[in-house]
Amino acid sequence: MRYHMFDNSSIKLKFTDIAADKIKKLISKENNFSLKLRIYISGGGCSGFQYGFLLDDKVNKDDVIIEKKGVALVVDPMSIQYLLGASIDYVENIKGSRFVVINPNAKSTCSCGSSFTI
């Protein structure tokens, strides 16, 4: 992995091989190899904050970019503070398929895993 940081701090955010493989498949399906998976935090959800994911071809100068297996995960500086030490994974189960965040900073999460409190 390679980190592009908006300051000199050490950022510990990772994504799994499974998540990287899924990102690669999504990018290939879109046939736009400049796309990256952006994760962001917004207010809302049943627990206060919620995770959001989107394929994005734009990178802002203060975004954090984490690369793995030829794909990139992009996080804005406001969201990164809530994701330090977290891991992004991709799961497929009876509930469906989705990207998930394993976040040690979350004090509680909702049952669907898409919202959390700090």
C-alpha cells in the first residue's frame, strides 16, 4: 500500500484483498480505469453518522489515497478522522453484498452496519 497524506501523520486505514478485487471488477464494468472507490462519512443514519461509498474519478489535493492491487481507495480529510485504524472489506451473504467498515473508533453501530456513533 502507498499513502498520500494531507499532513505528516501516519494514517492507518486499509482495505482487504477482497475489497480491492471487487473495486477492480466495478471499475472494469464501468470501463473507466481512472475511477477510485471513495469512502465518506456523513451525518444521519440510525446511529448518528453513516458510511457512504461511490466510484469517483476526481481526487482533491487534500484527499488521502490508499492503493492496493492496482486500485485506489480515496478519503477526504474530514472523513479520515473517523476512519483511523479502520479496515474496508466487501462481504456477500444472505443480507446481500456490500462494502463494510470495520471501525475500532465506533462506540456502537446499527444492525445493518452502515451507521455508527463515536
